[in-house]
Amino acid sequence: MAEAKKTTKAKTKKVEPKEKQAKHAADVVAETAPVEAAPEAKLGTKQEAPEPKAKAGKRSAKAAKEVEEKQTKEARKAEAKEKSETTKKPTPKARSKTERAGKKYREVAKLIEKDRVYDAPEAMALIVKTAKTKFDSTVELHVNLGVDPKQADQNVRATVNLPSGTGKSIRVAVFCETDDIAKAKAAGADIAGADTLSPLLDKEQLDFDVLIATPKLMPQLGKYARLLGPRGMMPNPKSGTVTADVASATKEAKTGKVEYRVDPAGIVHLGIGKVSFGAEKLIANFEAIMDSLRQNKPASLKAIYMQKVTLTTTMGPSVRVKA
């Protein structure tokens, strides 16, 4: 029975194929064979392992290239800056207004002494002489006042009648009732009557230079304040354009009544006539304005009132005048 079992076991034992046996033998021989030294390695020398390159970051080849390009660019900039500094032209000297002006201006400017303050008659004669425009130039008066326009009591504003007129044709409109239309027209008003003016104001047609209104109708002009106010045409009692006597107000506006007001810089700018008036008529207008300015000196002012008075013409040189 025992022998029979052995024979059955021997029969059931698996036999490995020849190919696998051959492969196994080759593996065993390879493991037991001595390892040969690499032909490149030498005895007594330590072989260094190659340094691995970073794919990205400060050590990458791309980063090194960018640093090199940046250094090259900075070097070029420094070289160009040095070159420009060596070849840079000297800054040209700033020229005065007289040097930059035209030939005619430079010729007449020689007649005026720059640092001299002239008397009114002498200054006016120079003003007429130095006007070289092809048209009838306007004579302008500029007075620097030592006031603070931000203070209500130092905000100089008034009207003055010019004895020689302004040299301009003034268009006067009168916003009045029906009873005053004939009086305004007789005094020289170009437009008169509330019924006539209201449609024009609604259409924003300002075909006039001065607007006069009666006290009763002033509330009706309130809705036009945004239209008239910025243009300086809103009637005001201080300027004499709000009055019940529309006839006299119209005559004054037509004959040369002007309004002046100090600007935010403390300067009064006003046209006092045309060069064609001649020196005498211009002096009369000049004296009338200066007298008005003296009368309207603020009581609270402690500084010098008239600091600088200058006369000039359109596109002409300026002349300092004694206050």
C-alpha cells in the first residue's frame, strides 16, 4: 500500500519545462560571477555624481538666462546715460515777453522805461503812441488792490459813469410793466416789456448787453438766475439795474455807465475807452474810475489800498501809473 502511494505521488509531481530551467541556471551564474569595474573608473579616484539640474526656480537654465539678459540691459542703459550726459546741450535761457513778441511790439516797447512809474497824462500819451494794431484798440486799466475778496466787507464792487463813454454801442433791455415801456423806449432801450422779454429768456436768446428791471418784477426773474447770473447780466440794486426809474437807468447805461468788481486775485480789470478817443478823453475816464475806487475803499482795510496801477492797450505794452 505504501509503495502504491509513492508511485502515485511521483506521477503527480510537476516537471518544469526545459526553457525555465535554462533561464534559472543563467541567473544563478550571473549572480555568482565577479563584478567587473567600469572601464572609465580609475583606481584611487573618486567619481563625482553629476549635479541634477532644477526644472524651474533660481537654479534653472531659464532663470540664469533671464538674469544675464537683465544685466546686459542695465549695462546698455548706463552706457546710453553716460553718452547723453556728455553730449547734452546746455539749457537755453528763458526769454522775456518782449524778446518773444513781434517786431512791432519790440519797437514800441523801447519807448517805455520798464522800472519807471509815470504820471497819468504822460502815461496816457505813451499808451496812444504805442498802439500799433490795425483796429481801434481798447485801453485797459488794471488796478491791484490790497483787499481780500473772500471777506464780504472787502469785496469791492460799484458802478461809474464814464464822461467820454466806452466807445461801444450798448444794447439795453428793460424788464418792466406795460406802463413803463414807453418811457424805456424813449430813453433808448432796445427791448422793453416783461411780455416781450420772457419768451426770449425762455429760449435763452440774450440779444442785449445790460438788463434793467423794476423792483416789482424782480421775483419773476428768479427762474432765470442760472442763465443770467454766470454772464453777469442779473439785475442788482448795487449796480443800479434794479430801479423804478427805468428812463434814467437806461440813459446811464447807454451813455457809458460801467460796472467793475474785484476778481479772486484782488485785481480790478476795466476797459476805459478806445485809442481813437485821444489822450484827453481817456484821462477823463481814468480819473472818474480812480475817484470811484477811492470812494469805495473798505473801512476795515489796514493794508495799502492801491498797490499797483497799470495801463495797456490790446496787444500793446503796459505802462505803470501813479495811484
